[in-house]
Amino acid sequence: MFDVAIIGAGVIGCSIARELARYKLDVCVLEAKADVAMGSSGANSGIVHAGYDCKPGTLMARLNVEGNIMYDDISRELDFPFKRNGSMVLAFTEEDMQTLYHLMDQGIKNGVTQLKILTTQEALRMEPNLNPDIKGALWAPTGGITSPFEVTIAMAENAAENGVQFYLDHAVLSIQRYSDEKFRITTSKGDFISRYVINAAGINSDLIGQMVGEHSFSIHPRKGEYCLYDKKWGDLVTSTIFQPPSRLGKGVLVTPTVDGNLLVGPDAVDVDQRDDVNTTDDGLRFVYQKALESVPYLPRTDIITQFAGLRAIADGGDFIIRPSNTAEEFIQVAGICSPGLSAAPAIGKYVADILNGIMQKKGRGLESRRDFNPNRRGISRFSDADWNTRAELIKKDQRFGRIICRCEMVTEGEIVQALRRNPPALTVDAIKRRTRAGMGRCQGGFCTPRIMEIMERELGIPMDRITKKGEGSKMVLGKIKDFLGEDARC
Amino acid sequence: MLSMKADVVVIGGGPAGLAAALSCHERCIRDIVILERDSHLGGILQQCIHNGFGLHWFGEELTGPEYAQRFIDLVEEAKIPYLLDTMVVDIDENKTVYAVNPQHGPVQIQAGAVIMAMGCRERTRGALMIPGGRPAGVYTAGMAQRLMNIEGYMPGREVVILGSGDIGLIMARRLTWEGANVKMVCEIMPYSTGLIRNIRQCLEDYGIPIKYKCTVVKIHGSQRIEGVTIARVDDARRPIPGTEEFVSCDTLLLSVGLIPENELSQKANVQLDPLTGGPIVDEYRQTSVPGIFACGNVLHVHDLVDYVSEEARIAGYGVWRYLNGLDSKCGLQGDGRARIKAGCGIRYVVPQMISGEEDIELFFRSDNIYDNGTVELVDGDQVLASKRFLRIVPGQMERFKIKREALSGIKPGDGLVVRWRSLG
């Protein structure tokens, strides 16, 4: 039996898990997919927004600004990449300039510091590759970039280290009141009993909410497509370049990533299916054309991959973070679209406060654990290390001297570490998210079979059971000769 | 960091690197080291278990591993040192090479001359920007080849191949032999980008259809690929609306081009030719950085490994000249070389610079199929040399030998052109 069951291991579920790990609670995280960060947390812009876009007075505005401030400390504690590279919103027309003043005004109301309107010359001095025809720009130096899946993985690993139990590949099928005090959660792999349930199911959070009878909100998927460029273009811009926001979102951005690539996207298209992460010809073309308005020097070649992610849009537009209307012990954390990644650390704290309130009403609030370890060390990265550190790494473990992914310079040592973390990386994509193996310009063409060899050896499973991303995604479909008929075989 | 010196550092122990090292050795250079990132010598040939290698070089038909082994044996005989599992991470213009391996950790080697022989990589789905899902089962042909021939596993059962590059054609046959159903090969161009003999021996002999002017416009499936939408394309290679057709499959292999792998060369400030994707070299295969040479698929994509071996031999000769101070006309300062450009009908030509001191051989590819004509080397209005061809095709690398006498009139800085001229 658990005190708290968190449904969903995206950045929100993992942030809440890590926050609750500070207290004397038995916590589990139930995730339908084969790894953490497989929904929206794995496919978004990776921006830690300054907080000027949100309407003042909304929960979004408050948690965005609070979360943004927390990123410096939490990235140090959890050892994930984070850089305050600053955000710039461009104005292409005089009307856009009015929008910038409006955004600045909003930002100040929301508590965003250091906002400044730049002249064309000032903006171009900072970013020489911008469209020279811009009328001006809003500069927000507190804006930052991170790796959304690394944030999620870091939070999950730190939560696990502090006792939170992760159940991957456990899809929640139904939730019942077990007794007055408890819930019974039926998953694809067995039942769980828990006093409290936190619904952080992202794109499916309305469906999970309905399992306890709450029909007060629904979630609409809004797709965004991206193009990722080769690292040779990573310094085309140094800050994150936005266009004036529209009704559908913050618009197409051009940004360096923390790993040194250049990312452009997303568009914003409402879709019907909750699993529609297909890229489209129209979407990709739109993103490219739109990005050209900001940075006219954007190359046509050297795009190494494209992807799409879904925003979980709730009616009303604001985050929904509150106890369920039907059951106080069931906390809804829904509609966490952008700036969800920026707000994630603050959402963790906010949910802990709500839980504490409910528990206090019942008698006893949250009690801190003295042995909570807030620190987590990431996998030692060969590519980021200087030569002395590399020499030490190899001295300790020879496998850090064998490079498996040549594009991203990922060693066997890192891949073996990824397999042994908690929660473990058990799929090819999970290893990719933790080590960057296969994320480079050859997109895994050379290293994938070698990674599969290492998985086969370390996990003790044959290659024909290795998957790309969980159930139904086998990498190979059989052994040589398996498909030959009986006649051919003898 | 372990620090070493060597007269010649060869980066890459595949066919180009092995032949280049042997060529240096034949010229009595003894202080050589080959750096190979894999755990064995031979490079990608080790997974090319089909035959057809060596007809030009050895006069007999060998498999890839056999071809490689002949060179490996010679390297062992000559006692040329090599380091396996050794990845070169960095190199600078002073020819200091930084590498790493499990045994020695970081290694720094000061080279007298460097031979780049890192080979090429395959174009990916991402580079083509094929829309759709991102399921398992979408692989480059070379990766599928490794899965089958090295690991012993079947990438899939129902296969569509996009692109008619040689590896894709070879894999069509290989998969068929192992009981997979290769449904079709789609080629966006009106002709094959692979060798004619491979179209015959790998597709026609097995009744595998090839659809020209056809491409994949969508990948279906979220976990494992469930099918592709194919469409015909117009002359500008744009899909024609209304011609879309769904083809179910569990595997999509891509054989859509090879890209010389020159990230390392760029670290040493080696100038690249946008047409080949490889370094700009002279007839000795010396790059724009004096003392750095290149050969094999890192220089331009070859169709036959035999030609790689030939080119590597030239690079070895160039290194010998360089180490003996015979390359006075080369180098960045006071360049005494003439440039060669691809003209009408020609996609690229290697070398791109010549001094004209010796007989040379030009390697080139055409930009389309041309019948009955000549390929000419011209200097302004003057035809310096020409060679008759019954047919040239983009999938086949062609060669053009030119005597030193024909080049006696060229001057430094001249812009020579190689072009196609039709007869009849």
C-alpha cells in the first residue's frame, strides 16, 4: 500500500515525486509507457520561460515565474544542463511593438525582472543573424534553455534514490474507492492501493480524472512540430528568438539547445488524436518558412531530424491544480501546457502544499525526512569532459575509452551506466535520452547495433526482444533463417 | 596523456587506410600508425559479405571480408603498427592528432603527415524530412546490413526500400535470400543511383520491382512501422497529388546516398568541396592543409572498393613526396596549381587541383545519363585531352587518364573544366 500514487512520469509527475520524496511518505509513480518523459515532456522546445506571456493573476503566471527562479538551484542539485541564454521577442511591425509593450507590462505584473525593450540596432548587436527589418525586440535575460527529458530523468532518479518507486509500463485502467480512506488503482500489470492519488497524466489527465467521476474539464491535444539542426548551426543565435504570440501559442521560435544544436518550431495545430505525434509536410514547411522571418540565414540543409509533440490544453487555458471535485484525496494536476516545463519545479512544491493541507485537515500534515538527499549526479559525459577528466574516467573504467556513438562522442561506459540507473533505461530510445547516443547527424546509423549488443550483454536479453520504445516496437523481428520455410531450412 | 610521434598517422583502418599505409610502407616509410575506431581492421567491408569485390585490383571476385583480409595480411606482414578501438577526437592544422582508446586512454600523436581515411555515413530519414511517425523499423541499408551480417538478426519481414543506392540493392537480395518479402524499391530519380550490375543481379533476378520517379511521402505507425505512403514525383522531384498509394510493410530501408564524413577534417581547417562533400585535393590527394591527405570515401563516394585502393596508393605516394620535400608547388602559400571544375554534364571531379608535373587520372561522375560522346578537359577554348564514352551514368564513377604532355601549358591559377560533349 502507498501513501501517494502519482499517475504519469512526465516532468510534472516526476517533479511532484521528487518533492514528495522529502517527506515521510511511501510514494509510487505509475507510468503507462516504457520510460519517463515519453509524452509532452520528451518533445517540446526545452525553454524555461521568463514568464511575461502569461495573463497576470493566473496560476500559470505565478508558477512560471516561481519555477523559472528555482531552475538555477535545482539544475545544480540534480546535475542537468540549464543555461540562462535570455529570450528575445521580435516585433516585425509597429503593431507588434505594441504587443511587446503589452508583454513587458504583463511581465512586470507577473514579477519578471530585467525586462527591456531593445531598438533594432541593440537587438542586432546582440544577435547579428536576425532579420534586419525588425522594428525592435523585448529582451528577457531570465529566459533559459534546458533539456526537457534530462530534467525529467534527473527528477525521477533523485526521487527513486530517495525511495519513490517507479512502475513503468503500468497503464492505469480504472480507479475505485477501496474503502473510505483508500483508492484501488487497476493497471495493466496489477492493482495498487493508495491513500492519495495525484493525476499528472498529461494529455490523458481528463480521462484519468473521469475514472473518479470528475467531468469538469477536458483536454485537447494541440500539436507542435520541430526541426533540429546539426551542431554546426548551434551558434546561429545565442538567445531564444520568439515571434509575437498568437491566440494559439507563443509562435515559432529559433533557439540554440543546451546540447549545441539549433531548434526551430513549433507550429500549433489542434488535432483529434491523443497519440498523433506524426510530423507532416505542411507543418514542417510552415515551421521553416516562419522561422525564416526571424532568422533569414537559416539553412535549408543540415536538418538532422524532425519531431512533433502535443500540448495538453485544458478549457479555460489555465493550469488545473486542485483536489478533485469528487474526491479530496485525488489531486488533479491537469492542463499543464506551456510553460509547464518552466513551472514544473514550482508545481511540485505547490502540489505538496495542497497535499499537506488535506493531510492536516485529517490530523497530521507532511513530516520531513532527515535523510533526504537533494543531490543527484548525472552520467559522466565523455564529450563534455576535459582531457584530464577523460583520462581519470578511463583509468577507473576502461569502457569510457571506447566510443560507441561517434557523432555525439558517447562511450560504452556511459551506456552501461544508463542501463544501471534507477529507473533503468531499458529501450534504445531510453538510452538515447540519457546519453545522447544516436542523437547526432547519423541518427544512430552506426551506433544502434552496437548499443543493442551492449544491451544484449548487460541485460541478458536477446536482440530480438530489444525495443525502440517499449511494447510493439521491436528493433529486429527474428534471427537469420527464421523466416525461411521448412523446405528451405533443410 | 600518452604522447607519441609518427611520420604518418592514418586515420581509419578500412580499405582506404590500409592501402594508403601499405603504399607508404612500399616507399620505405616505416614510422606509420593506423588508428581504427572499430575493434577490427577492414572497416565496413567486414559486413559486406557478398561478392563482387576485387575484379580490378586482384583480377578475381572476392567477398568484402576476403578483400579486406588480403590487405590486413599485408599490413601484418609489413608489421605496420595499428591501434584498434581508437577514435580520433580532434586534430589541428599542426597535424597533432588527439585520440582515445580503452587501453591507453587519451593519446596525443604528433604526425609528420596525416592520411584521412574515415569513410562516409549514410543519409538518414531526418535529412530527407520524410513526414509521419517515428516507429522502429526505419533503418539505413547499411545498418540493416550490419544487423543481418554481423549480429545475425532480421530487421524485418515485409520490406520497402527507398533509394536505389548499391547497399540498398545488395540488401534487397540479401533479405530475399533470408525469406523476407522485399515489396519494392522506390527511386525518386528516373534512373538508378546504384551500379547497373546490381540492378540486374539483386532486383531483376528476384523479380523485385523498382519504381522510378517515386518516393515515400509518409511513414505510418508509432511503435513499429506499419506501412508507407508512396507517391510519384514530377520532374522537379515534387510528389504529384493524387498518386499516393499505401504500401503495408514492417520495415523501411533507406539507401538514399552516402555522405563523406568530414567533421574531423573541418577541425583541421581542411577546405571542402560542396560537390563531393569531401576535401579539395590535388593529384597527390593533398588537401588545402599541407601534409594532410585524404583518400577513399571520405574524399568522394566510390562505387568500387578497387578504386578506393588505387586512390589510397596515390595518397601514399603523395605522402612520400611531401615527407621528402617534393611538393614545393603545393600548399596554401604560393599555390602553383591549376583548378579543375565540373562543367556541363559532370557532377564532380577529383582531384580539384593539379600541378601537371606527372600523368594524372581524373575521377568523376556525370549528372545524368548520357550516351555516345566524349569527356573533355579544357583550358579556355583549348581542349587538352578527351576520352570517348558510349554511356556515362550517375551511379558509376568514371576515370579519365591524362598524359603529362597534355598539361604542359597549364598555368597556376588556371581554371580548367571537365565537360561532356555529345557526338551525334
